[in-house]
Amino acid sequence: MAIVYDELMALQIPAREQGYGPKDCILYALGVGLGQDPMDEDQLGFVYEKNLKALPTMAAVLGHPGFWMRELKTGIDWVRIVNGEQGVRLHRPLKIEDTVVGRQHIVEVIDKGAGKGALVLTERKVADKTTGQPIATVTQTTFCRADGGFGGPRREAPEPHPIPTRAPDSVCDLATRPEAALIYRLSGDRNPLHADPAVAKEAGFPRPILHGLGNFGLAGHAVLKTMCGYDPQKLVAFACRFSAPVFPGETLRTEMWRDGEVVSFRTRVVERDVVAVNNGRAEVRP
């Protein structure tokens, strides 16, 4: 099987209705590393039901259609896909309990050429089921490593957000748990790449890797802590590019540059000195 451009562009991804509550908010926060210090009251606000708050980056998993690249007729080699870029824009702060509907569609499919892979760009609108009011817009670029050369029209990928050349204004180190991927997958992404050693090896990794969206949430934690004082209402938008895998148990160092309401960021794996999250751009309220 191979990608057929017109068929993939016309693919109808079923809408997803999802109810969630405090337990889901807590589980997501634990999956992206909050609560490791039980005496940190700022983090406790996201992992304990007393005065509970929802992390803004949780919008990325709401109304998610599931593993549609495997379950629908796409022509994609799903074993070899990785998350290339991710973004969320919040139209209002997340509630700790709600029922939402996510409607996802394919924006573009970019053929990078034989042996170079393909990019699938998607957008998901997440809305309140009862009122229809928009909650978040979620964007994603999936890198399909084994699917280039299918003959799609030539397109250029969007330019990434540039990182400033000056020294970072702030730095935040966050440790990841050895079982982080096993916890995070309970928030919706059950790709066995992140749990099954045999699948990870088939995909070319020595062991299961952290979810791209897990790294996304960890970088979001760093920005929320450093630039927003753990106030989720101050983080309006958050987007980044994934540039290297992260293995559970490694330490992530997020470097940040603030220019007005825009925070540029990138995240480095301390133990291997490789950049795992790059070209990050967040919008924060004063």
C-alpha cells in the first residue's frame, strides 16, 4: 500500500465526542511530569482535586480521533510515523470537567521524495458539545518516514519559528520518569511504539520513546512555570517542532527567550546534549 494523494486529502476522519473530568486532568498532568515533588504546591494544583486546574497543553489530546492513520485506509506505514510538529491555540481556558467534540481534517500532504518521507498536516477544531463554542484549535504535522515518493504535488513545508541568537533569558530543567510513556499513553495515544520494545526496535529505536505530545507537555510545563507563574490562563498558544527522540528517564532542559508576549523556546536532552524540541513559540498574557 502507498499514499494516494487525492484519496488521502478526501479522507473523512470521524468526529470524536469526549467527556473528561478531574481524573483525566490529573492523569494528563502526571503523564507530563507534574507532581514529582509532593511538597511543590504550584504543581499540586494540577495533580490534586483540591482547587484543581487543567494544564493548557491538555487541549492537544481533547477530541482526538484516535489512531486513525492505522485504523482508516490511508496508505501510510503507521509503524514508522513520528510526530513532527504540534500546536494548540486556546480560545478560552480549559475547564476541569467538560464534554467536547473534536473535528479533524487533513490540511495538506507533502511528498518530500523517495527515501525522504512525507508530511501530513492536520487541524482539529475542539468545541463545547452543549454550546458549540470553540475551545481550542489543534494543529499537527506527522512525519511519515517511510512514505515519500508517492507522486504527490510538490509543496514546501511551512517555515519554522526562528530561535533568537542571543543567550536564553531563562532555563528550566525537568526530569522525566522512567515510566513516563506508560503513564502518558493513558491520555489517549496508544501507539505501541511508546510501550512495546519489539515495535520500537522495528521502528528503528533501541527502546520505547516518549510521545512527541509528552515532550510537548513537558516543554509547556517549563514555559508555564517560568513565564506564567503556573497560571494556566496566561498561556494562550503553544507550538513547536520535534527534532530528536526522548527516552523515558532523561532530563529535559528548556531554554526560553521572551520578547513581549511571545516566548521562543527549545528543549535539550541533558544527558545526550541533543535538541529534542525546537523552533518553539508560545504566546503569553502579561
